[in-house]
Amino acid sequence: MVKNYILIIDFGSQYTHIIAKKIRQKGVFTKIQNPLNVILKDPNIKGIILSGGPASVYDEGVVNLPLSLNKIDVPILGICYGFQYIIKELKGKISKAKTKEYGNTTIKIINKTPIYRGIGKDKINTWMSHGDIVKKVPNDFIITAISQNNIIVSAENQKNQIYGLQFHPEVYHTEYGEKILKNFIDICKIKEKWKPENEIEDIIRIVRSEVGKECVGLAISGGVDSTVLGIILKKALGKNLFPVFIDNGLLRKNEVQMRKEMFRELGLNVKIIDASKEFLTALSNVRAPSKKRKIIGKVFIDILGKYFKNNNIKILAQGTLYPDVIESKTVVGKSSTIKLHHNVGGLPKDMEFKLLEPFKFLFKDDVRRIGKNMGIAREVLLQHPFPGPGLAVRIPGIINEERLQILKEADDIYIKALKKWKLYNKIWQAFCVLVPIKTSGIKGDVGVSQYVISLRAVNSVDGMTANWFDFPPELLREISSEITNKVNGITRVLYDITNKPPATIEWE
């Protein structure tokens, strides 16, 4: 059981879980809490990080911490909004910036204090995103860095161990960002090393404690998260585990058969339920992305409910991860919801059974390390992410059998080509999107009007930011030719070269 940890107070930044993940990668456990209900008295807290956020510290309805910063007796690091919160609370001065800084910004370190220990340069590139600036630091604070625009970008009170950074050290764009976070960990003097694979026995113990002798149904998709969870729950619950795989008709080509074989190899006795007709009927003529997700969530639960009732199951287990929870709901203030395509974002609130989510404080890398430790095959653990509602979020607009079959065939060609070129495992996520517009084409000297396929491939560290993958032109030519020649209904293939941000990875 983890004892010492760093608490991250989330003021609504979309980067909050990246901070948590980066620190965990250094062997220190992290917890994220909402400032509305934060607990600051836990003796196991060895450091506190105040995250960024979309608001201004002077906005109406800004949330304040329940305890003065000067009364907190562990090191504090404020990032972006968190830095400005520190300055305001300790009687410094914040003002609107005449020159706003977004994206890559060079800063000059003017005081090499412990937070900058080991950085051999005076000027480094950082990632900024702010409209307010620090005009005056509080008493007993020193300025440690300024930007190329002569704006204060870091300051600290060494005596009280309070540190503030205007830039984001957690994103990979910031030079020496991980070193800065490691320096803060050293300031917190945490010696205990945390490893996710060491959590297996704790997860099993907690599951047994929560579940008792009740039967648990696992909604297993065959993806990394639910599969690893299935192996752990089998170990924890034995015959009281009922894994269920629901074929919603929105899966990739031949996926059901491949999953059957995989489950058998893993020793999981999974019940396969073909509910494709129910899902497609419910989605008939539905266009709105949010409505599609909610319908899928409701049908999913209805089908599970019937099966659970027949087997006296009162608990539903899901492989929900920390990013799923953070991105699928507003955390505080004006933070915006970016992602709703995970199961967690589509489940109805009035479910008749209890939800069990043993991975809800873990990241995908954590789960992969646990799975590797348990001997799960590499090809299972390195699968690309696949959204809960499946191909429904890869067909904008109306979903029907014709469009699904076209997308399945195109996607199958695409993924097979990536594996043939040995690029699949070098890409974070790759998939096809069926664009629901028809364009002119010529097939066999006959004019046709058919759909468009857009290829998507991105690399990412955490899924919060992503860069499009730079394919060899020869591969794009091969994929385009094969799709347009072999898939009836496609006349045009595009490649999406948009990063996240401004786009999301999925189209819906």
C-alpha cells in the first residue's frame, strides 16, 4: 500500500493528469483532487502541486483552498494558474497581459535555485498558455526566471518551500520539464519508490473487500484495460467473475472471432452476446455524436442488465482509467469536457447495479506494466486504443450497415498495411474515418459518386496532445490504391495531418 504521495489539486487544466503521470514515472505515487473537496490534512502528503486551469484568478466564482498556503507545511508547486493563485493569495499582483504568451516561449533563468538544479543552460524553451501575468511577487519571494517578453515566469519562497512556474513543465514541449518535476520531487524528500506492478495484490485485496461473496460481471472488450482487469479479477474472484463481451455491431472486421480466440488463450471464460441488431436499430437516423454515445451506453446497460439479472449479478466491473474519468467530466470551474466516447461518459446515471472500477486511478502505461508482470502477451498489451462506442465515433452522421461495412473493409486494409511495414507498434493510434460525403470518381471507365475515407495516425505520450505520424509517401500510395481498388463505395482517400490540439484524436 502506497504511503507517501504528491497531491495534485486540479483547477481544471486539461494537462492535470499528465503531471500525475510524469511524477509516477519517477517512482512517486500521485493523487488528483478537486479544490472543492480537497483534503490537505493527510500526513502521507509530502508535496502539493496546484495545476493550471482555464480561468483567471479574478474571475467570479473562483474556488479557493480551505487552508492558507502559509499554513501548509509541505512543499508547494504552482503551475500556470496555480502560480497565479499563489501570487494572489500571498498578496502579490496579477494583471491582464498586454502581450499574451501561447505555445513555445524562451525563458531566461536568473536564479539557479533548487527547482532549476542540474539545468546547464540559462535559456530554455518552454510551453506557455496564459492571458494574465505576474506583475509583482509577494514579500519574501524571489524572481527566478523571466520570459523573452520580460514577463515573470517563475518565482519562489525558499523558506516556506513555495514554488511557482508560469510555464507547463509537464508537457514534452518544455525543455528540461521532467528535470524540473524531478527537482520538486527531491525537494519533497520522498524516498519510497512506487511501481504499478506492485499494486496487483492491493487491487486484489480491495476488490475482495468491496465485493465479498457477490458475483461480478465484467464488461470486457478485449482491449488492454479490460483484458488486464479480467485476469486480475479472475485471480481475485474465481468462479464469481462473469466476463461478458457484447458484440454491438460497431466492431472492426473479424474482431469477434479474434477476441474469442484471445480470451480462450488467456483462460477467460467469456460470454459472447450478439446484440448488433439492437444497437443498429437504436442508432437508426441518429446524427448527433453525444446522442449516439448515450444511446450506445443505454443499450449496453440494458443488455448487460438482462444477463446480470439472470445470473444474480449486482456489480459491473469496467477497465476505466484515470484519464477517462478526468476527461469525461468537468472537474471544477469552467473546465471543458473534451472526451465523451469512453464508456464512462455514456453510461446512464440510474443503473441498477454497483460500478467497480479498480483501475480508475491508473494510466494505460501503468496497466500495461501490470499486464506485462502478469505474463500477458506483448501483442495484447500494445494494441492501439479503441473507443467504447467503437466505429460509431468514426462515422460522423448517420450509421447504417452499408457505411459500417465500408469502414470495416478500409480499416482492415489500413491496419494490415501498417503491420506489414512494421509501423503499427511505432504509432500511438491509427484508424480510418468514413467521411459521410460523396465525391465524383471513375471506376472501370464509369463515373461514380462514392464516399471518402480519411486515414488518421498519431503519436502521443499520453493522449492529451498528439502529433500526426509522418508516413513514407510510398505507404500512403499503397494504402490509397488498395482501398479505392478493393473497397466498393470509396473513391477518395485523405490523410488527416492535424495535431491535437487543435483537433481531437477521434473525429467525434
